[in-house]
Amino acid sequence: MDVGELRVALWSRIEHVLLDMDGTLMDKYFDDYFWGHLVPERYAEKHAMTFGRAKELLFSKYKSLEGTLNWTDIDFWSEELHLDIPALKEQIRHLIEAHPHVEDFLIALKKGGKKVILATNAHYKTIAIKMKKTELGRYFDRVIASSDMGYPKEDSRFWINAEKTLGFDRDRTLFIDDTHEVVESAINYGIRYVLVKNMASSRGNSPQGSPNSNQKSNKYLSIDSFSELLP
Ligand SMILES: [Mg+2]
């Protein structure tokens, strides 16, 4: 299958469209800057250490929790780091932006009568901050966060619970995500149409060691922009 064939399927037979948030719909520059710069900066201040040392400590913490529910839980991080993570996110909310053509794509999906689902590992507080800033929340029929499903998207049990919750037909479902491990997990579960969104961040690669670096896919079917899927 190529992207052209997938586009045809999308506007003919696909019923459910599940979309990841960070890096897929939204520019991951916000998250990269947040975890790679702002958090280490504040952590260094709080614990009287250099920025470099804070970065080292934090990046190894991030790495050890990647792909777990704790990684996505900003209350966990607030406690763990003794920093008010939601308040820090609010401070840089001006960096929250949707990728180009995302809104056009969501409008087209609604017009096409698709069931549009936000499927994210992000915490509800983060979802709320991002939806408020971008005003994209109105296009979704439903939000499923991994905390509700009990597992992150990398885990097949996320998909079992998502199917129970949404009642989608795997054969008529499209899922789009920027993280290869998550895409792999959806394919293994049997979602028929799965796409990687390239160019997760508008400003190049993620800082080394932070989760979900800005990989470009050769292995999976992928798009650079949502304009490639418009009818
Ligand atoms: Mg993502």
C-alpha cells in the first residue's frame, strides 16, 4: 500500500481515525524545549547544580521511564522533581502549535463523517492546556488517554481496551503517530491502516536522550504533512 491508496481508503471505507497528539498533530518543539531545556533549568536552580549536571540526571531518569505510564503522568513528575510541572507548561504555552494542515484535515474528517479520536499517552492536564491553546478539541468525538486504558500505546493491552471502549473495526481504522514503537504496536495488534507522521518537531531533532527523537521513517508508510491526506 502507498499513501495514495491509503488516502483513497480513508475517504471511502475507513470509519475510525485515531490520532496521536504530541509530534503528530502538535509540534513537538514544545515538548522538546520543555523537557530538554526548561525543566533541567528549573531543576538546576532548585537543587543548586549546573544546567549540564541537571540535564544528565534528568535525561537518564526520562530514559528509564520511557514507554511507561509514569512517563506520561505529569503529577508523578511534579512529585518526583519537586517542580510544578503543569504551571511550568503554562509558562511556555506560547510555544504550543498545531502542525500545518492539521485543522484542514480534522475539518475534512468531520465532513466525511469519520469518527475522530484523540489517542494519546499524554496526561489530561497536558491535553487540556494544548487543546485550549490550539482550539482543536471541538473536532474530536472522543479522547482516549493511556491513563484511562491502563497502559501506554506501546503495550498491546492499550489496544485491547481501546477497541472495547470505542468498538472500532480494526479493518476500517486508521491510526497515525510519530513514534515508531507505538506504530509497531498498532500494526501488531492488527490495525489495518497505520501511518507514521514524520517531522514531529518543526525545529529539527530532539535533544539526545529525550524520548521520541525526530525520526524519519523508511520502515513504515509515512507522511510529512497532513495535506497528503486531504481529499
Ligand atoms: Mg507522539
